[in-house]
Amino acid sequence: MPRHRTPRRLSPDEDAGAVLALIRRSFAFMDARIDPPSSMHRLTTEAIARQARDGEVWVIEETGAPVACVFLTPKPGRLYIGKLAVDEAFRRQGLSRQLVALAEDRARALGLGLLELEVRIELTENHRMFEGMGFARSAETSHEGYDRITGFTFTRPVARPGAG
């Protein structure tokens, strides 16, 4: 049975180095699989601090170090989920589901009716994971300079309290 850990909101004043390292480790497998390269290569601790100030950054920690994280960005009518990362040693313990449930709670608190995220076309295992969490493919996307589809947008309505 997965062990529940309490997510903690990262402050913009905290050192984001451990979060950046977690994202880089967790996304490294994509390098040989996706084109164009992941935006995590351009991510900095300053950008994470900005996200923590202008949006939200949540972490799940084990012995004081982040083992999972998610960026949440309110947009008109929806909450965008980005940089969902789980350390390889902590995968298959329900941490992604826990962070998506947190995103739903935050969307509800912000009065937003939809969760949204993007997944690269090549990462079919992520497509299946998010579909298993109730997300549906809602759009095809292309990165600037590409004449082919490079990703999909997935969305999920935010459940009303007491529903389902």
C-alpha cells in the first residue's frame, strides 16, 4: 500500500537547488526520446523561485529532501500542471496521483473548473498514466519551428465536493 506523505508548498525564498536536481534526474530519461529537448534544460533555480512566487510549487519530501514535485499555474478557467516529477526510487507509490489530487484541491479552492497538462507525443507511458487518472486528450500541440505534432494537451474537469 502506498505511504501517504504530506505535500508542502515551496516558498519563493527557499533554495530551489534540490527541486531543480530532482526534475533533472526525473526527466533525464527523456533526452534520448523526445524532440525538441525538454524545457527542463533551461530551468534554473531562479525560474523555480519565480514559479513559487507567481504560481505554486509543491514538494513531497523524504528525510528533508524532495522526492516529488509539481508546478501549478492558474490560467483562465483552468489550473495548469507542470513539471510533475517523481524520483525514480519513489515511483509506483502513488505520489503522482497524490500531487494531481492536490492540484484538483487547489483548482477547486481557486474556483477553476479544469486541470490541464501537456505530454510529449513520444511518452506514451505518461499518456496512459494520465488517462488512468481521468484525463482525456483534448488537443494536439507543436513546438515553435516544428511542422509536426510534438505533444498532446490533456484535461480533466475538477470534481465538485461530494461528487463521485
